[in-house]
Amino acid sequence: MLTKHQTASIVKHLRAVADILESSTAVAAGSQSNEVKSKRGRKPGAVDAEHRCKGVSGTGDQCKNRATQGTYCGKHTTATD
């Protein structure tokens, strides 16, 4: 059996946990709408179109996109290939 003091202490901690959970769900609901907004634009860290490829050569443009950095991108090769 628990004493009145122990029960009161447990109730106090459970209320504190409930407050934390309520505030975290409110924050999560707010961040969910931000994630939807961020998916509509460019991905974080993506390079602008005018800066995406560098060094036009006979074989194509070297892509500066973060996913294909240092390789030749199929979208940005020259028509002579």
C-alpha cells in the first residue's frame, strides 16, 4: 500500500508528464504543417537551377546537385553527346 504522501507525489508527477505530452502534441501538430509546406518547394540544401551545373565541356555539364555532386547529370549534358 502507498501512503498519502506517496500517492500525492505520484499524482504530481503524472500531471507533469501529462502537461509535457499535451505540449509536445501541440508542437508536433504545428511542425506537421511546416513539413507539408517545406515539401512544396525545393529540398533543403538544393542548388538553384542557374548554379546547378558547372564547367560546360564536350561531354556535358558537371552537376553540383547534392545528390549527384561530382558526376555528370543526364539532364544537363550537351546535345553533342
